[in-house]
Amino acid sequence: MAADPDCLFCKIVSGEIPATRIAEDERTITFMDINPATRGHVLVIPREHAKDLLSIDPGDLAAVAQAAQRIAATMPERLEADGVNLLNSCGRAAWQTVFHFHMHVIPRYDADPLRLPWTPEPGDREEIAAAARDLEG
């Protein structure tokens, strides 16, 4: 898929907009998030434009996941992170704000203030089973 001339991340890929790049390969670029959730929050994007998880080339998706894993593995030692979140948002309802597939790699610290808006609670077992039936191949 061609680059989207209106896409912020496509402009980062092309160098039209600067970014603090920390790693790149033939398929991906990893750079610092300018609105970090915690210290060291990075984004990993494919070089090829894809709007979201539903449209990304499977090879690019694998490359992004591998790049995210590589940078996440460095965070405990280099940033003294206590954990790492990988986060992708697909669609406005899921908080996607830039419509170029990207993976957030967010180092987590025991005392950091970041709280995701989901608090796990037991679900209705019948509804869980119904959703499972809807999703089965």
C-alpha cells in the first residue's frame, strides 16, 4: 500500500516530520512517543501504511511485533522498568487516534501513575460462552 500523504506516521517514515528514532529495519521504525504515558514510552510502526490491525500486511505485523519485543526486552535493564505493556488500538472506540498501525511499548514502573480504564471483574459465564460461539471458526 502506498504512503498516505495526510498520515502523520507516513511523514515520519519519509523524514518529512522529525522523530527521535531509536531503531529501524527494512520493515519497521521504532521511535519515542512525544506524549509518553511513562518514561521510555516508544512506538513501533511499519514503514508501509496500513490503517489498523485489520488492514496491516501479516508480514509487517510480525515485523512490528518482533521489533516491539526487541525493545521491550531492553527496558528492564536500561530503564529499570518493572514491566512492559504492549498496546494497539484499532478504531476510534478503542482509542486509536493516528490511523497508521502502531504498537505502543510502554515501560511500567511499580510507582507509575498510569492506569488503564479497564478493571478486570468476573464476567457473565453465559455471555462469555455465547461470545465464544460467535467467534469460533
